[in-house]
Amino acid sequence: MVLGGPRSECKNPHGNPYYDIEPFVKDFAITTRTTHSLIKGLKYMRSHLDLVKSPFVIVLGGKDKVIDVGLVNKFHSESKVEDKTLLLYEDIAHSLLAENEAEEYFEKVSDWVSERI
């Protein structure tokens, strides 16, 4: 079983040319095995939330159909980490990198990291 590609959840009908040149994204498909591993890892994280100590940033589209936005919000709010940021883009789905605003997302994450080094 393979889920939709990077452009399947994109509001930009032309996508971002990044997908045409990036080898890790261009031919990427999520298999059942990968999905199972992700679910297993997320369950572990949820039951060991107290172990998360490092600052973190989460970038998420509010219309994401792949990642449960409610669970991400819950993870963010229940985490005891003081330095945490949730960048939620309400009108974007899962493929943030395929959107015209991709550079903006990269810049915000880059700024977040730069402020902490």
C-alpha cells in the first residue's frame, strides 16, 4: 500500500519545483511498513512524553489529512518543555514544501534554530 505523493495534499496546483529536484522527496512513497513504524514511534512518544526535554519546533498545516492536527496540538500543550513552538498554517495541508510559501516556512524554522545556537 502506498499513500499519495507530495503534491496530492497541496493547494498549489503546480507545486514547488523543489519536489522535481530533491531526491529524498521526488520518488518518495510511504509504505505500510513505514506507516506502522511511525505509529509505533508516536505511541511510544505519547506514553513517554515526560522524557522530552529538548526545545522543539513543530511545523504543521491546519488542513493536514495525514497528521492529526488535534493530536499534535495535544502533544504540544501537554509537553513539559518550556521552549516549544508550534507553527500552524491554517490554510495549508500536509505538503508545506510544495506551497509557494515554502521559503517562508524554511526561514521561520531557520530563525528558530539560529536563536537557540
